[in-house]
Amino acid sequence: MRRTSASHPEQESAILKAAAEEVTLVGVGRLSMDVVARQAGVSRSTLYRRFPSREALITELGRQTFGSAMARLQTVAVESGPQAAAVAAFREGVRLLVGEPVMRRFLQLDDDFTATPNMVDEARMFTLSASTAMAKALRAAGATMADDDLLAVSELHIRLAASVVQVSTPLLDVTDDDAVTAYARKYLAPLVY
């Protein structure tokens, strides 16, 4: 292996990029530290200095993936009122889950995937953070329902988006923005007031 003159942040970035590519190809459960090191152009010892365990690498990749997702969900416009904002948030969530392969792999419970306690905690934190962010956006858009009800409806939206992407249904083509919008407008928007 060649020695690299990359800085620590550059090495970590290369490692996380390689890990994301590996997770996309083989899933979280089959992530190979050897493959990640080779793809990142670092030695195994460098990989383990940056990420002391496979679980630490997976946890950091999950944290960054979920953080990026939160940033996207926070861009939903709220000017058109709470029901329109709910539709827009659901549509963006479905787009995110369909279009981001690493996110999809993290949220899938494949046969080969044994969730680490940290990843389960990260997924719970993502669900809570996404639900809280959506509730805040809906409140800013004019929702008047009680806080607990608004958070519950927001969590329902988040969980439903993950479910319809993971388990296909003939009732909704998740790759069709117009169909997702119509579905959210008909079935989910009425839950928000």
C-alpha cells in the first residue's frame, strides 16, 4: 500500500465515502473493513486509528447520512399552510428514501443485517429528530393542533414514508412525484390542522 500524505480529515472523508459505497453495494451487515481501507486508499491501521471498530465506522456513517437527510427535510416550504407543508414534507421524505441508497440500506432490515445498538439508537434519534423538525415546520406553516398531536402526526408521516419505500404497495408508486403528492394530499394532509 502506498503511503498517503492526506490529512486526518481527508482520510476520514475518504474512509466514509468508501464505506458509503460499500454499504450501497452490499448492505450494512456485509460491510468489510478490508474493502473500505482498500477503496479509501489507507492502511488497515490508519482505518482503525480513525474508526476503532466496524461499529464506530457504521455509526459515524449513519450519523452523517441521517444528518444530511435532516438538512434536506428542513428545506420544505411552509408558506402555503400546514396541509400543503405536510404534503411537501412527505413528498421530500419519500424522494430522500427512494433516491439515497445509503439511507435506504440503513433503514432496511435485511436478512444479513444485525443492527448494532448504536445504529438502532441512531435510527430512533433520526425518527424523533425528523418528526420534531416536521412538527416545527407544520407549526410555522400555521398548524393549530396540540403539540403532542402534531408530533404524533409528524411521526406517522415519517414512519409511513419509510414503510411505503421499504415495502412496495400497488396503491402508491413511490417513484412518481405526482402520485406521492396526490396520496399525501388525500390521506395525510387531512390529519394536520
